[in-house]
Amino acid sequence: MSTDQPPLIAHATRDLAQFGAALHFEQIPQAVVERIKLSLLDSLGCCLYGASLPWTRKVAQLAQAEGAQPVASLIGLGTKTSPALAALVNGTSGHAFELDDIHKESIIHAGSIATPVALALAQARPSHQPISGKALLTAMVAGYEIGHRVGNAATMSLFFRGFHPQGTSGTFVAAATAAHALQLTPLQFQHALGMAGSQACGLMAAQEGAMVKRFHSGRAAQSGLYAAQLAAQDFTGILDALEAPYGGYLSTYGDPPNPQRLTAGLGETWETLNVGYKPHASVTSIHSALDALAELMQTHHLTARDLTHIEIGLSPMTHVHCAWPYKAQGVTAAQMNLYYGMAVIAIDGVAFTEQFRESRLRDPMVLDLISRMSAHVDPEIKAMGAPFRHASRVTIRTQHGQQHSLRQLHRRGSPENPLAPAAVIDKFRNVVAPVISAARSEQIIAMVDHVETLSDLSPLMLLLQETVNLPAA
């Protein structure tokens, strides 16, 4: 269908492609380099732990059955496959337990997409032309900068329409990462982005218990990598995929989109610096509520048995996203559900890997506490708009007739309330502790810490591909 309407914004796909193709390590501010290194380490921890989980292993079995040429490692699984299938499996494992990094505005976990794509293509290079650590980080920054801008421009309306940003906007993270790693020309890069838009997919209904939510990340990684590989062979995509007035990514997925966010401050405002990290193994939207409840209980020396009611005020998005009735539908649902997360914080004081075991999901104490919770859209938080969509107000009432309330505007781990680098490194240690040795963990930490000095990533990949242990059930 032809249209006489003008583009949503002129030449945005072209301009992003030119930026991505021309990006060099020396152009990247040191603060961005340090942040992408933290994201690399955080993502590797997610992939290593994720490799032990049943949903990742099912996808790995599917990939191995293809019998592809063994080029790229399945992280933590002791085997290799093609780069695209490795991206599929490792992208799934990176998003397998709600621990991956998060960019609030775009609602994308770029680490579980960019890291698998960049590493897979690094291994695909001829042995006499190894990719350096600097090249790896630069490809990831290209993916973070371009993919997050796409998500920003799509706005939260994409989510409210029922699409999962990880599987939709996340495909552009993968395409940009792969296009830079493959050293595509600006025009080939533009075609890669054009193909990524046609492969964007993922439905938010998956959050209520389906394993396929984890798979959205893997498919985004695989699809973006395919797009770049095809573009390298001069296969063509939609040159105005982002800004096309009919059938373009933003005109189709956003209602309404904000196309100016695609290129505003490009090369000057670094979206990578707006990435935060998760201290809890659950959906990011509820983290401020978890933090507020933990602080209230610590401040007033309370236990879960002291609580008669917990009321949570939320933004409209978080209310839609997470405040649905808990039904013990599976690990995915528990990690996405406000009430389950609040219950384990009240009982255990933490919401990490151990709190989301299958054996815990029907704990009578958890279910009883959930029955004493309610949530609503807080008018004050709603009026603050999208920048405060993760904010919350938690009010607790106790058996002694006391009432305590706390408003938490910024979750721990957000750019506004950041975790110190040392805390992100400790998170890596804690995440991988059930599945790899402490010695191996420290070797990975040390190697990532100076990854930009490496001329060859093979030593890092040897550490990553070794088979992980299975955690206790």
C-alpha cells in the first residue's frame, strides 16, 4: 500500500546506521566503556546461571539437533553450534531468570541480547583475524545505543498494546551489535536494521507463566544476527523501517510513538549510561516496592507475622504489568508478579534465585501473606509520568495497630539510585555461585575487568563454555 504521508522523521534509519557503522572505540567516553564492561559481566552471570535452567536446556536441545557446524559456544553447556543458534540459546539463557540489565525508558534488557550476539560473532572470525576486546565492547555499545533509541521512540504504548519490548525493540539491539561486529558498510547496516524491524515479535501475555518469555530474548538475538549476516551478502531490508508512515516499525508498534527519540543527541547523549542492574530476581517494575517493604520492615523491626495488610500504590504501567492475581502458574509468573515478590521479601528479606524455586511457589505462608495485600494506581505517581513508572508507595499495617508508609521513587540499581560497581561484581559472584566454582568466577571477573586490553577473546570463551553444575532443585 503506497502512501503520500511524510515519514515520521526523515532518514532516521539511515542516520542510526551511519552512526553504528562509523563508531570506534576511541569515540566512546570512558564512563560508557566502564558501564558496558559491567553489563558484559552482569550478562555473563545471567547466561551462566541460565544455562542450568530447564527452559534454556530445551532450547539448547533444539539447537543441537540441527547439527550445525560447531563454531560458537553455548555458554555453560560445553558444546558449540552456529553463531545464530548460539545467539538463540545464549539469548534465552541470559533472560532466563529475570536478572539481566534494564534500560527503563526503552524497557529493554540489552545485555542478554548484545552479549550473546557479539560473542558468537567473535568466535566465528577466522583464527588469524581474532576480534579484540575493544571491538567486542564497541559492537555492544552500538547495539545498546541504537536498540535503546528504538525502544525510546516506540514508547510505553508498545507495551500497553501487548508487545514484549525484549522481543520487538530488542531485535534492533541484536542487528546493530551484529552489523558493527561484521563491519558492515553504512548501507548494509541500514538494510540490517530494515530486516530487524520485519522480525520483531513477542507477546506480553507470556509473562503469566510461559517459558516462551525467555525465548523472546533468544529469538531477538538470533533474528538480529541473521539480519546482519544477510545484509553482509547484500540481501535488502526496508531502508526506512523505523520511520515509514505505513508499515514501519514505529507507525505499527507505537500508538503514538515519539520518533524524535530515535536520533536526539545521537553521539552525545549515551543511552548506555541509562542502563541499570537488578538486585532482585524479578521484573524490574516491582523493585522499588520490594525495596520500600524491606526498608520498612528493617526500620521498624518487623517480621512477616507482624503484618496484617500491605497496600501498594503504583504507576498505571506497573499496575497493569504486575498487579494481577497470583495463581502459582510457574516460575515466570512468580517473577513477574507483584504479590509474590512482596511476600518473599517480607518472609525472607530477599527475592533472589532461591526464592523462585518451583518448590516455593505454593508455600502456604507465601499464599497467606498474599491474601493480605492489595494494590492500586497511585494518583501522585501517575501524575509524575513515564520517568517514574517504577515508583511505588508501600503502606503496611501491623497486628499492634501501627501503620507505616514509604514512597520509593527510584529502585536500587537504577541509574538514579545506582549499585556501586563492586555491588554488581558481587551480584555476579552470587548468581553464579550455585553453578560454577569460585575460582572460575574470579577468573571471569578478572578477565572482563581488563577485556579492552585483550587482542583475542579465546581465553574468555574457554572459561565460559565449560559445563555448569545444576543447582539444587
